[in-house]
Amino acid sequence: MFKGTKLYSIFSNKCPKCQTGSFFKTNNPYNLKKFDKLNEECAYCEESFTREPGFYIGSMYVSYALSVALMVVFFVGFVLILGLEMEYVLIGLVVAYVLLIPVMFRLARLIWINIFVKYDPEKRKMAEEKKLRIE
């Protein structure tokens, strides 16, 4: 994935403005003590990740859409195309979804903030210069 695209920011846990700083405190979604903890702001461009109270409520709709799409695609694929037993497929999908909850949570929040924050190449240059000074 290329820097400068929203997909880069979403799938690499990066700031949507400069794509240098991390959005969540940890990159591991299965660190269950910290999987939902996001940084207050970008360490490099100082973009605020805590917009206003209730900002991330909209990410629930994104999470719902992702979940439904995932379930429908796999259900159609396994039951209608491959002809597997519906009951076993449903049980497998529920188990798989429970295991994917931390990933879907983080993905939905990253998608939601990327809808509202535009990538800024100037901020990226400043952020990378700051990163070099820090390191």
C-alpha cells in the first residue's frame, strides 16, 4: 500500500493526516488490555484523535456494515457455492466473528476518522522531519 492513500492509514494504524504517527497505542489488536486505547493526538503532526464526545459512535455503523458484509460473503460462499451444511457454517461464522471483534473495532474507528480527516502532504513532511529529530 502506498503512503498518501486512506487505505495505507487504515490498514497500518497510522494518523490519517500525516500517516506517520500511530492511531492506536498498540499495533496488536489482540492485546486485550489495550486494543481499544487510542492516542490522544498524533505524536508528530498533533492531529487530535479524540474529536468530540460521541464522535466514534458513527464507527458502530461502519462496524455493522463490515460485519454484515463479511457474514454474507462467507455464508454465500460456503453454503450456496460449496454446499456445506448451513448449521455448521453459522456456528463457524459466529466463532470467527467473536475472534475478529477486536480487529473489526479498530478497523471501524480507523475508517470513520479517515472519512473526516484529509491526508496532508505538507504535514507528512513536517512529521517525518520531526520523527528524524526524535530518533
